[in-house]
Amino acid sequence: MKLKTSVIAIAIILICYSMVQAWGFWGHQHINNKAVFTLPKSMFGFFKTNIGFITEHAVDPDKRRYADPEEAPRHFIDIDRYGEHPFDSLPRTWKEAVAKIGEDTLKAHGIVPYHIPKMLYRLTEAFKDKDKFKILKYAAELGHYVGDAHVPLHCTRNYNGQLTGQHGIHGFWESRIPETYGDDYDYFVGRARYIKDPITYTWNIIKESYAAHDSVLQIEKELNARTAADRKYAFEERGATIVKVYSKDYTAEYNELLNGMVERRMRQATIAVGSFWYTAWVNAGMPEINDPEVIAITETFQTEMDSINNIYTNRKRSGSGAGHED
């Protein structure tokens, strides 16, 4: 009996539900998917035809994090590493920031607000060229980075509660809650809007996210203090694995105390993604993209995507990523 118990115990893999991938795969894919429905008719046909691609490849940047050392900093910014009033002192453009702070320091603390305008430019050029492959690729990936910017814990050095004894809160907020309640969220967020000043718009997203991070941490800290340990966690089957997760009751109470914060940020991310896509299209001269043909992903491209996925799987735990890791 003891041997059997030991074998069972060893077989149970305790995996904290705290992967530091903003919104998790579920969230990123849903944001991109719902953003398609914010687009005007002149764009909707093309994006709706390819909604499967836009949805599936919303997570490609996360998959690259473990294969490309340049990728990880693009997902976050530790804004609180820049002094007591970072938004007053931190330059808004990449060129100015590099001149003042230095590229190495910027990348060490995250560059998501600088990378979003770069992705917007790439998507705009793809629209100008009517390069359907690049339109889809850059639209899907731009959606990912915009989604990242809406996560409060992607804007602080205490990104996973590691500085306050709350390790795992990152995945709790951005994955456990939306995966539990996200199917019931209201995704009717209105129509995509033209962004006159993308840089200011992007930094306003960061300001809003950072303003919420204290509440994300404090609310969970107070909840934890009055919750018995055996009520905080539970075990769930995920395929052939038994995974340690935050319990349903603990998740429900935390979600209630957040008063709809996760849904609001997800809704705001959705309209922002659609608006960035729309802005790129307008800036490109509003080219005709609703061709009657069905856009097919080439075999070569699919092979490239499979290669990225294999690298991600093989190197996921190798520690090759940088910044905001568990």
C-alpha cells in the first residue's frame, strides 16, 4: 500500500497555474478572434475569411520567447524600475529612450510600448503591399502585444507576486479567471476606431494597466490572509496530468472582489486590437483586401510555423527566455 501511495504521489505533477504569458493562450486567441468583429465591412471579409489564422497565431510571439532571445522583452515593461514618477521621465519613442537610457537597460526592463508602434508600422507596410501573408502574420502578432500591454502584472517588476510572497498570481489573474468565466464575458465592444496618435494611445494603455497592478496584488493578499490553505488550491486533470490550481471557490471570490477588472481589461484589449488593425489599414491608404478568393496559407509557411512550435516545445523549460519568467 505504501509503495502504491508513493507511486501515485510521484505521478502527481504539481504545476502551479502561473505561466507568465499574458492572457495565456486562451485569452490571446479570444481577444484576436473577437477583434475581427470590430472591423468595418471593407476589412471584415478578409479578416473573417482568415479568422482561424488570426486566432491560432495570436500566440506565436509567446512560442518564440524560448527560441529567440530578442523576443521576451517585447511582452512587458517594468515601469516601476524607472523611479517614483516614471511616466514623467521615460521617453515615449524608442530613439529618444535609447539615447537617454540605453538599449540594454530598456530591454532588461521590457519594451512592449516601444514594440507596438513598430508592429503597427510593419502591418501598415503589409497593407500597402497587399501582401496577404504579412497582413495576417503582423495583424495576429500585433494583437498579441497589444493584449500584453493590457495586463496589469506586465507593467511591474513584481510581475508574479514574487516580491510579496504571492508567486503564481500572474497566471491566476490572466489565465485562471478568464478561462473560468471568459465564455460569459460581453464581447460587444463597438467598432474599431482610428488612432490619431498611436504612441500616446499605447502609453495610456500602460498607464491604465500599471494603475491597476496594486489592486491586483492587494486584493489577493487580503483574500489569502483569511483563507485556509486547503481551500486555496485544488487539483484538476489536464490531459494525462494532474495539475495544482487555484480552487474554484478561491477563484470565484477573487474574481468577485476584482469587480469585473479582468473582463474590462479583456474588452479594452479587444477594441484596442481592432483599432490598431484599422489604423494600419487607413494609414496604408485603405487598400482593397476583400478579394473573393479564399486565402490559403502556403505549405512553406505552415512548415515554418511547425518548426517554431517544435522549438517552443523543446526549449520551453530551458531558461532561454529573459524577463518575466516563473
